Amino acid sequence: MVAHIEDLGRRIELVSMDKHFHDISIGLYEQAEGGAHNFVVHTYSRLDGAADRVAFLSKAMMTLGGLERTANGHGGLRFPCGAEHALGCRRIFLESCKLATGSTLDAKPLSIFDKKSDRTVTVTSDGAGTYRLTADGPEDGRDRRVGAIAKGLVKLAEMELVADDQVRFACGHAHDAMVGLLLGRALNVRAAMREQEDQASRGVLSAPSAQSE
């Protein structure tokens, strides 16, 4: 069992009690080898249906976050650019775990209504990893709000702030699905970061002997 645990790589995120499947623990692992960064969703639970739950979460991460299957065929995931994007991947995992197995999966659009400012915020991609944020409505307060949301994306996905209304991925590749997913969280980045900190402080991923059979 120890060898199997080591094969999973480094755990970078944990949902200690999955409310959509018998409160089992589910972890996200990163495997870095030869410059490649792969991710694995895993649970030690032996409950019937646990494997299906893990399979759904992997599928959700592909649809909602733009990850793809690794070439080795062992259920791993990676970003098409090959870069790590570990913080963004953690958020994609957490957002996927909020969905019940069988939920409809659709990538989020690159625009959202911001209740706080009563504006629609739109993100435009240049196709090379840079995104520009705009918002409709009156000029008063618009730039300030757009700047705050841009900084939220920087914190959630480890992007670089190019200008007050522009952010980019250092890899130089577009990640529209991830940006669309995180855009809603960037509207209230403090709450998103608190949620992630809460997850990190809860429990550990239990071995099979410690989970319900």
C-alpha cells in the first residue's frame, strides 16, 4: 500500500468529506516527472460507486477547466500546454466537487453579471494566454471594479497582471475554460480564498481501513 500511495505523487488538494457521495475523502495529486505536470483524482474508499464518483470528477475537470487526459491512459489529467497551473487546478477540482455525479457539464462563458457593481463583466482572449477585462455601465467606478476582478483572477490562477484590466498566463497559451470557471469566483476572491484555506485545514485523506466499507 505504501508504494501505491507514493505512485500517486504529491497531494495538492483535499475534499475531506464529499457531500455528494457518502462523505468520502477525495484528493487531488500532482505528478511531476521529466518536466511534465500530471494530476490524478483519487479516493481510498472502497464503497460501491466510489470509482464512478472519481471518474465523474475527472470528467468535470476536463469540461469545466480545460484539462485533458494524459497519454499514459492511467486516468491522469494535464493542461494542454503542459504547464503546472497547480493553483488553478486546485480550484477546478474544488469547483468540480461541488457537483453531484451525473450533473450536466458545460464550460462557463467568458462573461458574467456582477451583482456588486450591477455590471456585466466580459473577458476577451487574444489566444496566446492574455486576457482583457471590460465591463458595461457608467464610467464611475468601472475601472476600479474591473481592476479588482483582474487581481482576483491573478490570485486564483497564478496569472500575471499585465495592466489594470489585463492578465496573462506565463505559459503563453489560452485557458478559456479555466478563466470562465474562475471568473465567478474572482468577483469575491476573499471568499474563494477562505474556502480554499478551510479545505486545507480539514483532516487527511484516509486509507481504506479508515473509511466505510
